[in-house]
Amino acid sequence: MKIELHAVTHNGETSRKTDFIDSSITVATPIPLRPRTGSRLGRSLTDRVVNARRLTGVAILRIAFGAIWAVDASLKWQPAFQANFQQMLADVAKGQPGFLAWWFALWQFVVSGRAPVFGILTASTETYLALALLTGFARKFTYSLGILYGMFVWSVAEGFGGPYKPGTTTDVGAAIIYSLLFGALLLVDAGRLSVDALIEKRHRAWRSIAELRS
């Protein structure tokens, strides 16, 4: 409470006037600050953690896939594979439907007399795919090559997974599944645990070889 005295003159007479001013201040009860659960900041941090784990999981899948290709490549370097390359194509052509006879005859003609060369090309391609998957090298190029190579193996060496006869055919072939997995990696692999990430720091142009969205 504040009191003020004023002198007031009226008709030659001076009087005093007292004003009472309420100067009290009301203090609000303090409210503690509490972080809101589910806030934008919390959700953002959670999303980043989940995304980092997802990208790491994709990288681990890529490395495991590379290990499988490394086993395949080691088998392709065996002398027996190169020596029997022509015979394996002939065996695949047996029992295929008539409308595909021209396809298998074409490849037997192309490989005829060049079986060791094609055997080495096959082993070299699979060795590259294995090393590139393990290290994360030139991913866009590697995955695109893997898709095409898988389709080639499926349509030639695996005979489209056939011949499709009841009691003899149990699956559609492994190579087509490899192509699908290469396609999935092409779409989702962001380069975690890869040499591409190191190269891109020095040479930005490398993104056109490594990244789908370059």
C-alpha cells in the first residue's frame, strides 16, 4: 500500500488530499518446466536412431550377400567348372520346352570351343561382385551389373529354373532371387560402411557411379 499527499487550492483555501494507491504485486506460484514426451525434438531424435539402425542393417545385409558371392566365385575358379562348362549348358537344355530350343542352341553355339574363356569370365564377374559387395564399391554400377548377370545366369545356366515338370522342379532358380536382391539394394542402400562414402568425400563426381539418386 502506497500513500500520497497532495495540496489542493479551492476558492483561496488550501486543503490536503490523501490518495491511497494499491502497489501490492501478486506473485504466481512457480510451475516447474517439464519436457513433453512425444515432442517434435524427441520424435526427431528417435527417427534418426531408427534410420541409422536401418541403414546399418542394410549394410550388414550387403556384406553377407557379398560373402555368399565370394563362395560362389571360389567354386567357379575350380578347374572342373571350366572344363565342364560346355557340358553343363547341354544338360540344362535337356527337357526344355520346344519354343525355348532356339535359345539354348544359340548359347551352346556361342560357347562352343570357348568354354574355358566363358568359365574365366564367369568366375571373374562373380569375384568382382563379391569384392564390391563386401566393400561397398561403385554400388549403383555393381547392383545394376548384378541384376543383369543374375538374369543371364537364370535364363542360360539355370534354364529359367526349368524344366517345369511335376515331381522334378522344386523352385524357380536361385539367380532370379539374386537379381531381386540386387534391385532392392539399389533402391535402399545409402552407403553405410562402404568405400564409396570415403571416395565421395574427395571426389563428388563419384556419386554418379555410387548413388542411384546422384
